[in-house]
Amino acid sequence: MAFRFRRTMKIAPGVRLNLTKTGVSARVGPRGAGVTVGTSGTTVSAGIPGSGLHVSEKITRRAKQTKVQTAAYELHDAGTKLGFFGWVGVATVTSLIVWGVLALLG
């Protein structure tokens, strides 16, 4: 029998930190859409909550050799690989981040 370990912590509204025995990842986005960045790469996902319909696409993978990449480079690279639903998810997450920052600022 295999044991699995996973712990999810809510950092802020729409931001979660996932801890597993193999690594750490962060998820940003509302229920039904989001971007997950972790040790195995970056994934964009979108779905309709409660319907069972969900699409997910890995947009970057962990490099075999350790490289330092900036977030801007990863986003530029990801932009060429997203389909329609990926862009809907990115647009949703982006608008929610902007809305959240504006709400925090007053």
C-alpha cells in the first residue's frame, strides 16, 4: 500500500500553497480556473464548477538541468502554447488578480 502526502494551505483569496512529498506548488485563481506553478512545471486549467467539465494544459516542464528562468520568459513561452480555453483561464486569473490588488489598495 502506498502512502500519499498532500497539504493545501490558503494563503490569500484565490492563492493556495500545495505541499507534497515530492515538492511544493502554488495555485493562483478562482474556483474553476487557475495557474499552478510548481516543481514539475506550470499548468493552466479552466473548468465549470460542479459540471465535471475541465481542461488542463501543461505549458512548461521542469528542465532536466537546473536553469534560472524569469517569470516574463515563462509567460512569453507559455503564450505560444495556449489554446482558447487556456487564454480564457489566463484572462480570468489576470482580471481577478487586478481586481484583488485594487481592492487591497482601497
